[in-house]
Amino acid sequence: QSKVAGRNRLCFFNQTMQEAITARAEMEQKLREAIEHNQFQLYYQIQVSSSGQALGAEALIRWQHPEDGQISPFNFIPLAEETGLILPIGEWVLNTACAQLKKWQQNPLTQDLVLAVNVSALQIHQEDFVEQLKSILQKHKITPERLKLELTESMLVENVSGIITKINTLRKIGVLFSLDDFGTGYSSLQYLKKLPINQLKIDQSFVRDLITDTNDRAIVRTIITMSHNLGLNVIAEGVETVEQKQYLLSEGCMNYQGYLFSKPVPIDEFEALIFRLSDT
Ligand code: C2E
Ligand code: MG
Ligand code: MG
Ligand code: MG
């Protein structure tokens, strides 16, 4: 009896697993086609100072699939990382971002904007990452001080000293670094102390309930104080309300990103926003 049930159960699991494997393989194939057919786009989300001045933007990838419509990075970046496809995708992102920076640097209204680009663990762990980036910077002839790479704590698990060396080399030529989603990973303060970065980015999960959750308030206050004490710039992500911005400001965080200012938007919309802001 139980043997039969067991066997049935096994069959059931097998089928589910088979379906998952097939779905994954299909998604991987779609992702390869997306790279080949250039189905990606960068959206830009403004970053502002406490006075409302535009500091720059974060570049966020969008996948425009011909049948499925827009696919969120949450639904393909993890698979891209597992399959290694994040390498060609990441290279495309860096090239596209730098081409955009080049255009901004030719216009007085946009020449000071800093563009933040997300870099995944696999990318930065590549042996020739520094060389790759240098050649992209040279190809587009951009001022490296306008490019900010967003790293996450999760990449500070293995070969931390190798990453520190890479960051140091790139810092020397001017490239900026921000630690994204700060507070959600397991990075030890030991690493933070040694990490030659410029900025901490407070994760949106702490900003969301800032007004009502006393624990979140305490965490955010602590991150801001720690940033200042370590000589780091600090920015909050996921700022949606004036109240959240006011609290962050009152605690000394002067840089913000979130729907309160703008969603991530296509380049034309982003530039329209910048020109509108500089008009006033
Ligand atoms: P992230 O780097 O932490 O980016 C912030 C995410 O929060 C973005 O989601 C953005 O649209 C969203 N967001 C911004 N403001 C608000 C707000 O006020 N409220 C709420 N609820 N959300 C807000 P998105 O664009 O879906 O990207 C998700 C994640 O995918 C990113 O998180 C990043 O980890 C990854 N990603 C996006 N583009 C790239 C890329 O080019 N390369 C790599 N490696 N990862 C990327
Ligand atoms: Mg980011
Ligand atoms: Mg983030
Ligand atoms: Mg985040």
C-alpha cells in the first residue's frame, strides 16, 4: 500500500520537477534570443539631493519580450546569473550606460550627472573585469568620475581581497562605488571598514515602513550615522513619501532615490525630467 503511494508520489514529483526543468530551459533559451536580438533597454531613475537637485540616475535593465511584454529584472537576473548569461548582458549594460554618459558629458545641463550601474557578482569576479571596464571607458571617452558601480554585499563572501584590489584600481582612475541594498546581506563590518567604496545605499526594505516601524527607524538612523563616521556618502532607495524623505533628511541622509521623485523611465522621459528641473 505505502509502496504504491510512495511510487505515485515519486511520479508526481518527477512530473513537477520535469516541468520546472523545461520551464527553466525555455527561459534560458529566450534569454539567449534576447541577447542576440537586442531586446533589452535601460531605464533611468533619478537620484536627487535634499534641495531637489538632480545628482544623476541609476540605470535599470528592462527586457521587452515580443510576446510576453516587459519582464522584470527580478524574473530574469537570477537565471542570467546562474547560467552565466549575465556576463554578456552586463557588458551590454556597461556599454549602453557609458554611451549614454558620453552624450550627457557633451551637454552643460547634463555633464555633471553621475550614472549608477548595477554589477553582478559573476561580473566582478571575472579575472579581466578591470581591463574590460577600462577599455569600455576608453572606447566611449567618458570621465570615469561620472560612473558609479553598484555592488551588493552578497559578492563580499568569496575572494574579498581580490575584489578590494579591483575596486582600488578602478577608484584610482576615478570610478565611484556604491554598496547596494545595504543591510540585507551578511557583510560584516570588518569588510565594510576595508572596502574602498564611496557610498552606502540604504535598502528600500528599511525605508518602506520608516514612519511606523521603530525598528526600521533605528536601523536607518544607525546606517546614516555609521556612513558619516566612516566618511561615506549615503543614499536611500525606495523613497515614496515626503514623510520618509523628511525623516531621512532629519537624520542627515541628503541623497534619495524613489517613486517620490520619479519611477525608472526611458531615456527620453528622463532627459525631459532633467531639463524641466534645470528650468526652475
Ligand atoms: P536595485 O538595484 O536595488 O534597484 C532598485 C529597484 O527598486 C528597482 O527595481 C527600482 O525600480 C525599484 N524602486 C525604485 N524606487 C522605488 C520605490 O520608491 N518603491 C519601490 N517599491 N521600488 C522602487 P527594478 O528596476 O525592478 O530592478 C530590480 C533589481 O534588479 C535591482 O535592484 C537590481 O538588483 C537588479 N538589476 C536591475 N538592472 C540591473 C542590471 O543592469 N544589472 C544587474 N546585474 N542587475 C540589475
Ligand atoms: Mg541598484
Ligand atoms: Mg538597491
Ligand atoms: Mg534594492
